[in-house]
Amino acid sequence: MHDYTAKRGVEACFILAPKDAPDWAQDRAALWNAAEARETRSNSVTAREWELALPSELSDGARIDIARAFAQALVDRYGVAADVAIHAPHREGDQRNHHAHILTTTRVLSAEGLTDKTRILDAASTGGPEIEVLRGYWAELQNRALELEGQKERVDHRSLEVQREEALSFGDTLKAEELDREPELKLGPAANAIERRAQLVAEAEGRDYEPLTQRGARVHAVRQAKAMFAEVRERLELAREAYAEARKEGQGHVGAGLAALRAAAGRQAKDLDPDKIKEHLARIAGRDMGANENAHDDGADAIRARLKQVIGRDKPDPRPEQQRKLEEEREKQRQLELERQRERDKDLGWELE
């Protein structure tokens, strides 16, 4: 027995039932007393709980709408009643922790009352596929709501491994690296309380938060990794935009590369002079610039190749392989002839300053 009359933080609660359900199904006490009375075995299951994480980026109304839509899908799919409670974050906890609890009956609710058991979720052969379908539907509801409210965040219900394989198939190595991590654990009430107090103490003392529990340390490490990759991706997008803008203004590959590096470095770029930036770009490309002209050209070529790869301009060449090789050979011959001409001009004293 527990008294919930002083419960706080419940933003909405309602019951959804099939169209032909009796009127008493809308009364919470009557519904669950009937569910208890219908079971005769000591180990009978009277309800299933569905716990939903609600996007903090959505408005209160949108969160209620998607929770209602998911509960209605359960009612329509299994013919059960659904008791929904939407909770706000705890005042001392993570303020993004909007969530919903949905209790569904384990028996079909018809005009005659609670009847047959719904076994599809219990069987080993059907339970897993059913849950996967519902997780996909829940992700779809969230993404649709996020898009309608103009939010860029999206939800993916698939495992990290499946998402990583997809990223690799599209050539998005940065995204694949970001997904190469452990799933975030659920802390649980006890560990969550310990870590929450540790965070408050660290904040009050003006120092970095250090997890106290093993689970807390794993969760903290995953969140730090996600934050790091988010920053890397943001900087890469800035570099891509700066590179494209510089090229549009007529700058060469190296000049545009310098602009991209400055954009990615942000404030740190003020401390870098052009020579140091070139050296840094050469190191990124995998080789150091030498003092002579040939080494400088090699470094520039390496920079261009690396920038094409990182900034996403190294796209597959649609030309036939034989034609591409022929054109490459012609280009090499042309460059060689130009180099010979420069050497002849230099011997004649015609070298341009």
C-alpha cells in the first residue's frame, strides 16, 4: 500500500481504451481492480509497463501528443486498455528527463470486460520482433514532432552497431567513429542520487565533477565521448562552409584550406601565423614541409588531397578507368614540361620573382 496523493511532477494522466470498452474502464481504480480480480494464479501478470523517454526539445503539448499517440497504437494493436502518466523532471535531477509511464492490461478489453490474454509479447518467437516494431514507431513519432517544431535533433531506435555499419556504408567515417562506443547505461535511483549529489558538491566547490560509482563513471565517459564528437562534427561543418566560401571567392585549394583550418580552430586561429598553419596542414596530411620548392609542392599536394578527403570533395570519378588514367598521364607530362620550361627560363635569367 502506498499513498500517492502528494505526488508531484505529473504533468498529465489519462486512460485510453477500445471503442466498445465499458464505461468503468475510464475509472482508474475500477480498471485495475478488475484486472486484479480477473487473475486467479499467484504469479499472474496484471499489467505491462512501457516507459518512454520524451524529447526535452519538444513543448509540453507535443510531448503529451506523442505519448497519447503511442498509447493509442498499443490499444489498437492489442485491444487492451492503457493508463498513461506523463512526468516532469525531478527538480534536483536532470532537467531533460521528461518521461511517460504507460500501464497496459495483459488481457483484451471488450464490451464483456477483460477477456483473453495477449500472448504475442510473451512468446520468444514473437516478442522481440513486436518490441522492435514498436520502438521504430516510437522513434517515428518523436522525429515527426521534432521536425514540426523545427528541431534538428533526431531519434534512431536501432542499435549503435547497426547505425555504425550504415555510416560506414555511406563513407561517413566520423559518424562511424562517433558510434563506436558502449550504449549509455541506466543509472537507477540509488546510483543516480549519489552522482547527483557529487555533481552538486563539485559545482559548489568550483571543480570538475568526478563520478563516484562504477555505473556513473561509465555513463560519464560515454557522455564525454558524445560531447567530443559533437564538437568535432561542428568544427568540421564550419571548415566545410569556410572552404566552400573561399573557393567561391576565387581562392586556391591551399588558401581555402587555410580558411577552413582557421574556421575549425575558432579563437585558437588568432595565435597561428600563416607559416605555422601551413606546417599544421602538412602534418595533418601526413608529411612535413621541407625548405626547398619541391618539398613545398609536395606539401601543397598533400594538403589538397587531405582537404578533399576530409571536407568531402573527394567523390568517385564517373569517368572510365582507362580514360582517367590516360588523362592523368597527360597531366603529369604537362606538369613535367612546365617544370622543364621553368628551369630553362631560370638558366636564361627569366625567372619570375
